[in-house]
Amino acid sequence: MKTSMNTTMSIPILVRKEPKFFLFYCPVLDVWSFGKTAEEAERKLKEEVRQLLMKISKTVYVPPTCFAWIHLGLGNVDEAFTWIDRAIDARDPMIIPIKSYPFLDPLRTDQRFHALLRKMKLEE
């Protein structure tokens, strides 16, 4: 059984290939998932992390960027934009380098992205 690190997320993810399924585990958050394909297991893990963040946010502050990034990872672009907008309104410091995050490249052609840059007074 091979275990490897997944570097597509900013938190460590352990991936194990079993004979009939993939097991994804995030030791930092103690969240795990499995699926018939690596993609299915990763998507389930991201959804589990999103649900955990929602639960945690009821008792402690969770920066809006956390929700924006996880929705982006899940492919929920509209929700990601909503949370990026909330991050700007909340002055979340993680949104400041919005122009340099490579994982936001797929959003750069969307007019909503340019509207957010204008809102932050960053559009040239």
C-alpha cells in the first residue's frame, strides 16, 4: 500500500491506493474520505472539510477566504465569488494578494473577478 502527499491543497493530504478504492486523509483536520477514483475521494474530502468549516464557524471565527478556497476547489465558482466578496468586505488579510494567487487563474477572465479587483482598488 502506497501513501503519498497531495500538494493540490494547502493542507497536507495523505493518499493511499487500496485494491478497490482510494483513501484520502487530512491529518491536520482529522478528516478522511474514500472513493472508487482519486478524483471522487478528493472531492468527498473537500466537501467534508467544507462541512467541518461550517460547523466550526458557528462557534469561532473562520475567515471568509477559507470558504472561498474550498468552494473553488469543489468547482463551485459562484459560491467562491460570493465568499471572495465577503472576504473583501471583512478585510480578510488572506485576500490581499488576490492578484498573485495562481489557483485563482481560472477566475481571471470572469468579469466578477475584475469587479472584485476594482472594489479593492487593484485594477490597473
